[in-house]
Amino acid sequence: MHDTVIAWYSAHARDLPWRAPDRTPWGVLVSEVMLQQTPVVRVEPVWRSWMARWPEPASLAAEEPGAAIRAWGRLGYPRRALRLHGAARVIAERHAGKVPSSYEELLALPGIGDYTAAAVASFAFGQRRAVLDTNVRRVLARAVSGTQYPPNATTAAERRLAESLLPDTETAATWSVAVMELGALICTARKPRCDACPIAHQCAWRLAGAPPHDGPPRRGQAWEGTDRQARGRLMAVLREADHPVPKPALDAVWPAAAQRERALDGLVADGLVEPLDNNFYRLPGAR
């Protein structure tokens, strides 16, 4: 399976800047944080502008958190921008401005969890680490475990399976990214392209007749009318302003008062918005 999947990846992998030969560990870290719950097509232009402005952690660390939030644009989940800013400051202060290579040091960075630490250790430094994102988990669930979807949360059994499948050679990192790409392009959640899959003849789920998932149906996340949408509207006003914003200007973008206040309070609590005197608001550290 290793040779087949890696050969497929060599022929079909997308040309992404964070996979280029001149990529930096910082570029890989930024990409992994941006790609969480966000498709590549939305991430790539933001990643390029981010890296042009802040090519090293120290350059981001020197700015206020509000600059990172503003540059994050409409990627969603803007707390990720704060996490990257916090990680950049720790890297600048404790690691001489260089992204650490060890999994343990990566995991100790602010806002960096198990997946991101493993992904950076693998993709930036070539280490033998199991990288379990949604795409990898889905491929392994189908190809090896014979189920349509993995569990809602990563299990110890999934981790053991992923680790057991890692090659013992220097191709481990390539295997990890190849399986991820297979899940993103071929073994998709809703309409898997089994006819184009290089391991369809080995896929346990397909060989079993592609039985449907035995749990509740999977639904996409709602957006219209949610607190997330309200937060996004408020953040858009603050990102686009070059000065503190008066409360009435925020009130105007979301008519449901109770929901609007709840969303604004949540943004303040998350450190994404700073309340000022006289009922004005701004991004953290903005002037």
C-alpha cells in the first residue's frame, strides 16, 4: 500500500506553496493552522500574503495581535490568528526565532495541539509521526477498518493503527501527506471517487460492499443566523476600520440584539476584541 499511495501522490499531488522545496518550518506551521477547518482554495492567497508580510516568526511577534487578526481576513475561527501570534512570540523569545523541531517543543507552543505538532514535525522536519487529520482518518477507516466514516473524535485505536502503518524509512513523512491528499482529492466524505483510487482493490470498505455508516447521518455545520455568523459580521466591521468603532456601528450589522450582545461578549472574552471607554471597540492592540 505504501508504494502505491506514494506513487499516486507523486503523480497527482497539488502544487501548494507550503510543500515547495524552499518551504520553511514557519511556512508549514502557518499553513497547518490556517488549514484547520478551512479549504485550500481559501487558505492559499491568505497564506501567501501572510508569508510575504511575516516571513519569519519574529516579524509577526513584533506586531500587535490585532494586525494578525486583520490579516486573517475571512478565513473564519479568528482565534487561530491569536494562537499563531502567541506561538510566534514564544518562538522569538525562547527558540531564537526558529520553529523548534521536536514534537514536545512544538506541542508546548501556545494553541498548538497534537495534530499540528505532529504535522509540523513530519512535514517540516521529515520526522516519523502519525498525522491524523480528518482526511487521513477517513482513508484509514475505509481502506483498513472497513467503515464509511471514522469516529467523531480521534480514538486510541485509530492512533495505534496510524502508527502501525507508518513506514520505517525516510518515506514516513511522504506517506503521511500522500494519505492526506488521497482523502482530500479522492476518498472524500460525500462522494468518494473509488474509480480513481489507487488502492480501491484493497479497500476493506469497498470490498465489503460499501456498507453505510451505522451512526446518525452526518450534517454540515449550519451558518445562516448562527452566533458564528453574528461574530463574523462584527469582526468584519472591526477589521475594516482603521480606528476604534463606536457601538452603534456594530449594532447596525446584526438586528437581533440579544444574539449580537452575546456574540460581542464572546469576542471580548476570547481576546479578539478590546472594549474601550465611551462605548468604543477595537481589535487588540490596534490604535
